[in-house]
Amino acid sequence: MHRDVYIYKGLPHLQPLGGTFFLTTRLAGSMSQIEKKRLAEDYALKRRQVLAKSSNPSADLDRLERIFFAEYEALLDKADFGPRWLADDALAKVVAESFQYWDDRAYELIAYTIMSNHIHIVFTLFNDESGNQVRSLQQVVQSVKSFSAKRCNRLLSREGMFWSDRNYDRLVRNQEEQHRIVQYVLNNPVKAGLCKRWQDWKWTYMKPSYNDFE
């Protein structure tokens, strides 16, 4: 597997070509500065504590990341701050079409869910042996967000940032983790109290040939 190391804020982020990724991003302005600061400061403090005390920092940092992502997600699911543009079917459709457009062009699309103020998507990047055009994770994210932002802003008759410039991305390490993440993505609307079954949510998708989910 070829590897692409992306440097963000001076730290290396492993983003291998051919890797499967779980990506979450939100609308610009959909979380208050107070909450963002609180989460960042709490995470930084607990991360320092893990590095100072843990006998297994890799596993403990992974656990810490998942805990803080759950808190971040809970704040977004409340949808009580900032824009909720994706509650509009016309805009949600634009985002869904963007995901589908890049399927088989930049990645293999596995699953996604579109919520009122954020999205989750799971996909596998192509590698040099795939015969497809190879794009890095950063190129894929930029393409998807730019493609959808321009069209959504046009529908809203506005200019400016549509998506937050921050993303949460996680390299999926194995099939068991992929199964768990796909479950999480599909059930996000259920967990948020918006429907009883994931199949009832209009803006949830799972690749038809994906057989690891009941």
C-alpha cells in the first residue's frame, strides 16, 4: 500500500492511498466558539495526561479520540446553533450528488449520511494499482467540498464559506472497525431521534454490494 503523509500543524497524518476513511465535516458556523474552545482545551489536557501516564499511549489516545468525537457529534446532533442548511432537501440533494459524482472517479463510496448541519461519509481511496486516477485524501475532500459548496451557495443566493475548514478523518484499520463505523454512520439519524430505522432516512446511503451490515 502506497503511503501519503500529510502534514497538518506540524504533525504527520498517515493517509495511505488505497486506505478506507471515515470523514465527518460540518457546516461553517454550526458550532459555537465557546464549545469549540472547551472541547479543544479538554482534549489537549487529557492528551497530555495520557502521554505522561499511559503504559499504552497508542491505544489510550485512540480511545480518547473516540470519546471526544462522540461529544463533538452529540453537540452537532442537537443542531441548536448555527445554520441547518442541509435540512433543505434541495441542498441535501446537491451534497448527495457530489458524493455520488466522485464515486468511481476518486474513490469507492461505501456509505454516507447527510444531517442538517454535518455529514458522515465512508470511502476507499484508489491506489496506483486500481487503474483509476489516484487522488490523496486531501484532494478528495477539497474536491467534494468545493463542488458542493459552490452549488449550495448558488441555491442560497449567498457567498462565503459553506463548509467548516476543519474535518475529522479516521483511517479505518480493519474490517471489524469498518463494520462498526458503517453502523454508526447509517444509524446517526436514528440516534438523533429523527427516524426509527436507518432505512427511513432519505439522505442515508449504503453501497448495494456492501454485505457486512444487517
